[in-house]
Amino acid sequence: MSLDKIISYVIFSIWGLLLIMGIFTLLQPQWLQDLSVSGKNSEAISIKKSADNYLKNKRYGDAINLYKKALKIVPDLKGAIANLAVSYQKSSNFNLALITFKHLLKLNPEYPEVIYFNIAEIYEKQNDLDKAIKYYLLSAEHAAFPEESFQKAGHILMNNNEWEEAILNFKLAIENKKTFANLYKGMLINYRKSLDDTSSLFQEINNILESESYLKLQDLYYKQSIDIQIGNDTKLIKTYNNIGFCLAKIKRYDESVIYLKKALEMDPGFVKAKNNLMVVEGLKGKEAVK
């Protein structure tokens, strides 16, 4: 594929992502399917497809049985391993889900960030919060789109009253918010994963990423329209509010007001931010009196 075609592919992919507004929708089986089945045993692939249908229809027990059957034929069929783990997770069999996800990580999956995120969610449900934070941050480290992983870690830390660490993670989420440049960069990173690292195309993409030449494309490809859509990102609005809340807890009121006002600039009707701002401005007044 030529570099020009990759650019077109990335732009169209950005539009598709914006339409679903779910760049990191992690539990959908299609993220975990094998895109190439050359050399795979056709019988195992056929069984896996039947299992996928059971999974989509929430018949997790039937899906698990068929994924196991497929894996007896082709033990390293990554799509079957991944969806088996998801089936365990969906049916609340968390220990087997963890074992299966961790086994998949040893097979160098194309999107390890997805696996790390799912592992983190399981640990969070089990209230093993230190491990949940660890795996959310591992997900962020490997992800082309790490925004949600940082948000998740930030929420846990905020709920544990670890204000400084929560602020750090929420700010990292904002740094990786869904701007045109971050979307384009992320799609290039994801496409690069499918290439041989000795190929000329791999090196060309590396050069684009290192030079940040993709930023020049912001004046093209309907950037303004894209920015309008991503400006309504409710998770981002909540992240600004959360930072403001955490800053208020450590009495950094002036900074808190900035973030709360940013949340209200994006959504003037956001009640939590309005209430938090009113409280913080009251606390500022008391500090001034002192």
C-alpha cells in the first residue's frame, strides 16, 4: 500500500471512529478477531465463527465450549483465545478470564493495550485496585489512544483520595484527548503494527511520526468539522471537572477554578462543574478573609 493510500485510509478511519465515538471500545469481539487466516485450519476458523455468534448473542457458555473446541485444533488461534477470555469475563468467571488474557499476552497480540485494559477492569471489579491501576497504565503505555486508560486510573486514584496522582493521570488523559492530530497519530501507530519493521513503508511511517509532519494535515481534511465533533466529548468534560475537584481538595483553588471553568465552557449546563465552581469560589473567599 502506498503512503498516499495510507493517509486516505487514516483519514477515513478517523471519520469512522468519530461516528461511533468509541476509539477505545474494548470489549467488542471484533477488536479481537484475526484479520488474516492464511495457514489456519479452516475447521478451527469455522468453529470460532460459530462461537463468535454465540458471544454476540450473550450465550457465553456455548461460546466457551466452541472456543475450547477450536483451540484443541489450533492452540495458538489468537482470536479464539481472546474471545474465550472475553466470554469468561462476560460470564463473571474472572479468574479464568485473567489466566486466558495473560496467556494471550505471551503470544504477542497485535493490540496488547486491549488485553491490559480488560485485565485492569477485572481487577477493578475484584477491588484489587493497585493491580487495576498497574494494568490501566500498562494499557496506556502501549495504546495509540491512551486517553481512557489514564481516565480510568485517575478515577481510582481520585476515589482513594490520592489527589496528586489522580491529577497527573487526568492531565495525561487531556494531553491525549481526541484532537485531529492525536487521532491521526494514533491511526498511523496502529497501522504500523501490521507492517514488517524492516519494510520501507514502516520506516516512512516512523519518519512521519518522529517529524510530526502529520500536523501539517490539520489544515486539510475538514479539521474544523472534526474539532466540532470532538468538542462534545463528555468524558473529556468530566475529566476537566475531576481535575478541578482534586485541585480543590489540596487547596489549589485558583488552578481548580481554571479547570472547572473549562468544563463549563465545553458544557455550560454541566451541573457538577457548576456546583464545584460555586463551592471552590466560596472557599477562595474564606481563604482571602483569613
